[in-house]
Amino acid sequence: MRLLLASTIYNFDLERCQEIRNWKGKVYVPWEKKPLLFRLKPVAWVKYVHLELRLNF
């Protein structure tokens, strides 16, 4: 389970969905959790970055 979660966090950008249903509804059972929805976007990896470093002493 940890490996699956770590792989998802590493490979995707997570964005919480803005779903608001029954926002002002009363809570009767405090331990009942609503689903927490996310959108997954693949991470745009850069294959090659040219970095030039010049040191002047």
C-alpha cells in the first residue's frame, strides 16, 4: 500500500476536485467520511537539461 501511494505521488500532480455537495447539511454521524476526490495529471518530466556553470576566480 505504501509503495502504491508513493508511486502515485511521485508520478502524478494531485489536484483536489472542487465538489461541494450539501455543504450546509447537518452531521448526524460524525465518523462517516465523504470521499475525498482528486484529479491526477501526469508529471511532465524533463529528459535532458543543459546546465552550464562558469566559475570565475
